[in-house]
Amino acid sequence: MKIAVGLIQRAEAFDVELGGAFFDAAGKTYPAGRYHFTTEIALTPSGAACSFAIENVTIGIGFHWERNERQVFRGGMRIIQREGLTIINDVDLEDYVTSVISSEMSASCPAELLKAHAVISRSWLLAPQAGEPSAEGGGREIIRWYGREAHLDFDVCADDHCQRYQGITKAFSAAVSGAVEATAGQFLLYKGFICDARFSKCCGGITEDYRAAWDDREVPYLISFYDGPGRRPPSAGAQAWIRSSPPAYCNTNDSMLLAQILPGFDQETRDFYRWKVAYAPGELAGIIKSKTGLDLGPISNIEPLERGNSGRIVRLKISGAKDSVVIGKELEIRRALSQSHLYSSAFVVDREADRFILRGAGWGHGVGLCQIGAAVMASQGKKYGEILLHYYPNTSIGVP
């Protein structure tokens, strides 16, 4: 099965280095070397070892770890003309999964985490999509969520909007290949159907319900629960929970484990479990204007109107000297309140002197598998099936 992965969109041209011979639809051979492409083309590798490299691929688009990398890919390469040029990599499913689990996490992760990630990455890709339209309310209310159906010319993109796919750029290990082989053909299932196996970096100690981040429907296996042994519910309310640092699988300061499981750029983020940012009212107004186009004036109040069960804010009212607006859901809130993105929408707001202090929990939407929590479980000897059934209750692992 071939997967079409969109690597870069809306470019004027692509400089590509071919590692081995490729040929086009007319049979013309393109030997190894550097090429400058300005029009549509489709190239097929002459052998499995052939590769192509692209300079300055932007990863983490819009997030705090955004940067450019040189990346190397195997499989077919297509350039299509839309609004500018888009470059697409056509790759076998299992090669795609191999790359994802080496890109989302590190190739040096514990084997059971790699197996768990192989199953969910394969499942998320092939799960039936119920449709996740971006929605916008009228007046001064902006409610949006984002699904992968926005991609019309390929199956998935290569960045965090879908799943990180960085070709063969990241170092592969025998454990990565072994994890993909050991789980080949395995999917996460609910009542015989492939699960929409969402995941995020750190849930902050409580996972979140699907509906808090996307459309208003229940997904029986994407529910909120305590990320620790026994799933005991926290005794504190959302604000007290976020202000504290309770034990959970993902509450770890084990520097050796984090170095083992996180890609280098993710290791720059160490305050993922509990974090804090501060803004002056005018500074925050400027950020909101640049991200939403709304001139609210200096911000006077930030009021959570609705929270999910993990404490993540679903609807947030922001009031300024000129106007006010209600924003949701979680990703739109994170985008509106940061030059990049807040780590999560699970935060409380304090006013100290002339500054707003946002104290938050977790990194990402918190739905489904918590990658750092799953890594800790694997380091404690948990098997991949046990990890998956912890994060996706009432599911099974098998062939649909």
C-alpha cells in the first residue's frame, strides 16, 4: 500500500539531490546528482536504496520548535502545480510507519514504546474519518478545530498537523525496524473497526476527551482519565490540579530517559508537565491582533468559559479596552495567545501587578496516548499491549 505524503507546499521551485537513478513517466533517466525543478514531474526510483534530499524543510510549523532541516526520503517523488508547487513523497505504508516512529519520538526509545507507536501510527492513518470541518461562529466568537481532511492532493502532510514524517533523516535503529516488523498488520480496534488513535506529547497527568479538541461527538476510546496506575480520578478541581504537580506517568524529570526518547529539538522543552508564561496587557493585545486580526486593545481580562475534563479550556473569553472575543477550541486558543503556540490550553490565569501570568499543564491536546507517559510505562517494563489498552480503553489489537 502506498501513502502520499505532502512534504512542502506553495514553493516556486525545488532543489533536489537524487541519491541514485530515478526515471520519469516517459522513461527518461535522472542520474544521481542535483536538480532544480520548476514544473510538474513524477520520478520513480530505480531501486530500493535510491533516495532524494531536500534542503530547508520546515518542521514544527508555527510551533515553538520550528526550524529548517535537510531531509532525505526514499520512494517516489512527485511535484504538482497548485498554488505554487507541492512536492509529494509516495512511500510504502510500513516504510511510512518506520519513519513516523523515528520522527515523532527517538529511534532509541524503549522497544515496547516503539511497538505501541507503530500500532497507533498505522491505525490513525487508516482509520475512517468521520469528517472534521473547521467551524467558525458568528459575531465575536471564533470556534475552530483542525483535521487532516484539509489535504486534498495527498493523504497526509509530513509535519505535526498530521504525524511527523522526516523520511530517513532520523537515525534508525534495529529496535525501530523490529517494532514495525513485530506489529506488521496490527491495528488498534474498537468493535472491529480501526481506531482513530490520536496522541500528543504530554497530557499533563489527565488525558482529554475527543470532543474538547475537535467536533462535538463522543469517541468511546478517546476519553479523559488520570494518567497513572489505577486511573483514580484526581481529588482536586481543574485549577488546583493545574497549580500542583501531582504524580503521573508523564510527570518525569528523568534526564536520561528524556534524552533517550525525545528527538533533539524536543529535548529543548523541559517544562512540558507544568509551565508558565507572562504577558503585559499591550503585549498580549499585539499577539492576538497578529494571530486573529482582531484589535481588542490592551487586554483587561481572560476568562475561561468552558473546560474539558483534563482542565483544557474549550472556550475562552478575552476582553480588551476596545472589544472582546470568545475563542475555541484548544488549538485556536493556543495559537491566539502566543507568537508560536502555547504548550496546551490547560492553564489558569493570574494577574500580578501589570502582567497576566498563565500557569499551564501538559504539551499538546492531551487526547489518546501520552507519548512521554507511554515512554515511562515502557521504561517500567510495561508491554505495548498494556500501554495501548491504558490509553485507549475498551479497544483491542488485531487485524480488521
